[in-house]
Amino acid sequence: MRQIILDTETTGLEPEQGHRIIEIGCVEMVNRRKSGRTFHRYLRPDREVDRGAIQVHGLTNEFLAQQPRFADIADELIEFISGAELIIHNAAFDLAFLDAELKRLPGPLRQTRKICNVIDTLPLARQMHPGQRNSLDALCKRYGIDNSHRELHGALLDAQILLEVYLAMTGGQTALILGETTEASTDVAFEPVAAVVRPRGLLRVVRASEEELAAHERMLTTIDKSSGGKTLWKQLALPEMPPAPAPIAAGAVPAMA
């Protein structure tokens, strides 16, 4: 599976008010591993960058005036992302800007979702962690991902961080370094494992009291309400517990029926 983690930086917040993309960062992942391919461009927006936006990403008008326009790199970008699955945090924001830029190009109208599929990690995070903060910084903290080097927002840096967050959210992290493999070490010494000696005596089966069962049921009800009624134990009919068996002497063989 080919996936592209994508992020953008912009002159402001609303493409409808003429704000433009000024940085695009993409990191390619194939079968949950970095392929080593990236796409990164700074762009000339032909308009002023909002002062508040400069405080976020640090990209000045003077620097951006020396960069290519979106139309100059559009074909290269489309070729890089075509057919892939885009992974974006708060995809509605980035897609609105990308589609606005594509709309300005000559020729037939192109839209991002017609070029590739999109996974939005923001609603995914909200579903997994309801009622909690789910910004990229908050997810880094939750999953133990180091983002201390992120003093300002940057499209490529944020895409690289999002890649690690996405892997952690969807089943754990695999090797991220190109060509990284796991080899068995010949220096490891293995020691024999001693069998556990089973103590002699009676094996007691301790049943929960009525009070403990009631407290447990109240806790299950609370969890079920917080999940919006989606807990599995409420959807399945569980059989009643059988009566407690008589104590069995350790080492004894139960009689066959």
C-alpha cells in the first residue's frame, strides 16, 4: 500500500478570502515503511502573509518572493500523490487550499479527492480519544513521540511527525529508517527455563460478592454510556456463569463423567 502523509502552510486561514499555500510537505510510505521519497516545496503566494501566520510558521514575504508559484510545481505534485492514499491531520483545511490552487490552473478542473483517497487523522483521533485534545502536539504527547525539535510549524516536519503518530494510532510503529532490518544477534546467551513447581494443597475458586458484582455492573454501565452505547458486552448475550466447582486437590486428576 502506498500512502502519502501531507501537510501545508498557508498565508492565512480562509482560501475563500484569497489566502494561498506557501509550503507543501509530503512523505511517502509503502507498506507502513518510509520509502525515502519526499516532496517539499516553498511557494510564492503573490499576496501578503498574515502577521499571525508568520508567527506560526516563520515564513516571511521576502523569503517567499524568491520561490516558484504553485502552477510551476503542480504537475510534479500531482504525479507524486496520484493513486496514493493521502493521510492528513484536519484534512478539510488542507484539501480546501489544495482544491483552490488546482482550480486556478488552466485546463480541466481537478480535485484532490479525485486524484487520491484521503484519510483524516483528526476524526480518527476524536473517535479513539473522545473528549480529549487531539491536536498534533497533543497526540505526540499521548503516544510518546518526541517533537521537541518543532519550534515552528513546517509542512515537511509536521508530515514526518504525523507519520509517526499515524503508525502509533493504527497498530504500532514499524521500522521507519530506509533499509532498516531486524537480525538475530549471535551474542545473546540463552539460559534454560526451570519448570514451575506447583504447590500442594487445595485450589480455591474465589467468587465475587454481591456487592462487588453490583459495583462491577455500575462501572460497566458508566463505560457504556461514555462510549455512546458501543461497548461489545452490551451487544452480546453472555451465558450465565456455572456454579462454583468443588475444590480440587493439586496434582489430582478429575474423574471422567
